[in-house]
Amino acid sequence: MAFEPVRVGRWDLPQRFVMAPLTRNRTPSTVPTELNATYYQQRAAAGLIISEGTQPSAAGQAYLATPGIHSSEQREGWWRTAEAVHGSGGRIVVQLMHGGRISHPDNKGGLETVAPSAVRAPGEIVTPTGPQRYPEPRALGTEDIPGIIAEFVAAARNAVAAGLDGVEVHAANGYLPHQFLGPLTNLRTDRYGGNAENRARFAVEVTRAVAAAIGAHRVGIRISPAHNIHGLREDDEDETRMTYSALLDGIQDLDLAYLSDLAAPDSPLTAHLREKFGGTFILNTGFAEVTTLEEVESLLASGIADVVAVGRPFLANPDLPTRWRTGHHLNQHDPATFYAGAERGYVDYPSLNTPF
């Protein structure tokens, strides 16, 4: 089943697994470069690439050396990547990721860190001077929220202008839309907090606004209910089910390209959300284990997913579909170069046909 063609949105893909978003910290100026374009071009055989998290505004930057898509220079940089991927037969959407409280002013030119509520994230973040404690974010005022939504919309329009195939709204992994969804990070008493429907409102409004701007067929959304990362815990099963049901109710009529869920495949919530969404359901089983072809086949055969998002195997194997199809050995990824190393561990993994 893994190598059956599949239609996702309006994209006809050659197989039923795609490249998951993977932060690589290889864009020190935040403007995508030829090196970034080469990296994605090498992996065009994925059929659909979901890019690394990309900030929709300067203030939304979380980590060092991550790309943005809010300036004309960044848009031109993404154009090179889009051209490279399309020239090799692939498609690529950019993941719009606003860090919210998962950020530090030192990583973004001193700009403030904002979140739904003034709740500091636990732990530390890497900054130019070394690890620092996360700052206490400023709670967004109700009057601030339309401006944040407008940033997502402008970024989505930039993506289309850059020739990218669409965008993925990142409402997962503890970043800003997820912070609105979570009851421990959203302590608001206005229309964006207090109950499941209100906590889902921000993610709904962002997704609807982006879809209205560029077309729902170009838009996916990523969620990670109860993934419990970055201090964002969703431990109450009933509350979590209500929250994500409210989110899907709010976007049900859009006919989005896909819903991507980072979740356990055997969770009742996963099955519930798959059925409720009704459209193409992409499943990513998480970080604990490296995804194998056998797992992809099993997930597809079980019916829990239409498509599987694959991460680490694509890092070291730009031609992963060929290697899996032919049973050829896989290159082993080097964790020491996941987030550093320039060309090393980024564009120097050999393919079967074109060593480099």
C-alpha cells in the first residue's frame, strides 16, 4: 500500500508517505539559501515535502537559524527552493510556525515574546549566548489577535507568491496556536479562553483566514493532542476530546487539503479525529521510534491513516522511496548534525544513483 498513488488536496502524489517537517537550523539569516534549496531538491522524491517550521513574522521566530516567510528577501529565497523541488518532480508546502512562548528575545533581535497568557515555559532555549531560561511572555490582548492572524495570512500569501504549493498551519508541538488550545497555557477569560470552543477559536480563525486568502485546497493543519511537549500538557481525556472536536467543527466546511496528526495510532482520540475530519488524514506517530517501511504499511493497512508522515529516514536518505521500494540498505542519520553542521549531515548523504 505504501507505494500506491494518492490524491491529497489537488496534488497527485506517487506514494502514501510524505516528508514530515524537520527543523534543521541551517538558515542563519532567516533567508532561505541555495544550500536550503539543494537540501529540499534532493528529497523531492518524497512527493510532498512539508517544510521545517517557518516563522510568519519576525516576532514569531522560536529558534536560531530558522527561515521566515514574512519579507521580500525570504520570499525570493523560498522561490529558489520551490523551483528546485518542482524541477525534480516534487511538491512542497511551508509550515507556518509561530513560536509564541517557545522563544527568546535574543533569538529575534530583541522582539518581545507573546503567548495567550503570561505563563512561562519550563526549561531553557538555545540563544546566541548559550542556553537561557524561557522568558515570561506577554499575554496577548484581545485587540492584538487580529494582527497575529493577519501575519499568518500575509505569510501564506508570500508562500503562494514564492511558488510553493501551499502551507501547513502549525497548531501542534506547544507553539502558539497549540498554546491557545491547551488549558494550562490558556488562562484567558475573553472569547479566546475559558472553554473548549473558545480555546479552539484562535486556531480556527487562523486556519479559516489562511484558507480564505490562498484557497483551502492549498492548506493543511497539524495538531498533536495530548503529545505533552514544551510543558503543554493535555492530560484530561474528555477535555482534550472536546477541544479538538471544537477545532475540527470550526474548520469542517473548508475541505482542507489534509489534517496531520502527531499521535498514537491506537488512541481512541486519533480514530475519533480521523472520522470527524473526514478528509485526507496524515499520521505521524511521533519521536520515540524511527519510522520504518513496515510501520508505514501497517498504519495504512489498519485504515487509521491515508498517508504517513516520515521524518528521520528522509534526513539521511534523500532517495528514501527508491531505497524502500528496492529493499536497499539505508544510510544512518547522524544526530550530532541534526541542528548544526552546514553542509555536513545536511546535503552530503549519498543517494543510490548520484553520490555527492
